[in-house]
Amino acid sequence: MSIPSELKYTKDHEWIKLDGNQATVGITAFAQGELGDIVYVDVTTAGQTLNQHDVFGTVEAVKTVSDLFLPLTGKITEFNKSLETAPDKVNNDPYGDGWMIKMTISNPAETAQLLSADQYKELIGK
């Protein structure tokens, strides 16, 4: 299972790629594997400013719906619209084409609460 070392992770199984105060967010390969086939991604918070740990959307698999939690406080600037017609990108490429949102971070100090790849591996027992 892939856990890219350049990303940061949350205990809720989201990943975040930081680029200054801009970031890209998605769910981990572990999370999509646990959920199974993703059939729908619902993000209606684009343009909104949310707090760390707020729900920014949901992901629906064949048998369950799971909330998506924002890794850091900030404004959601973009939703990956390609997921509307091809939600399986989350299963096939969770760290690439399966990204979910882009955001502008408003509290960089919160990054200290994120997990490194090694810490995330320990969390999921890999």
C-alpha cells in the first residue's frame, strides 16, 4: 500500500499536500480500500472557510457513506469536478487524479498536528 512520504496525514485518513499556504486534500489508499468501490463524492463547501476537523463533504461507497474532515482551517477553493462523473478515480489513484479539494490554509501552526507518513503507517498498523 502506498503512503507517500511527501504528504501529511490525519487520524481520519485524509492526506494533505502542502505548497506554502495552498494545499490539496484527498483520502488515503488505506481509507479507500476500507470503503470499497467509491460511487459518489459530495463536496458542496467550495468557496467556504471551515475550521480544522469540520466536515467538508462525504464519500459514498457501495455499502456506506463516510464524512470527509478538513485537515487544516482554511478556505476551500476548488472541488475536483472530475469526481462527479468518475468517482472511481479515488479508488484507482487516491494520491493523484483522485484528489478531492484544494484549499488556502489560514492557520499554518495547525500543521504540527498532522501525521508524517511513518506516523500514519503506525496508526494503520503497516
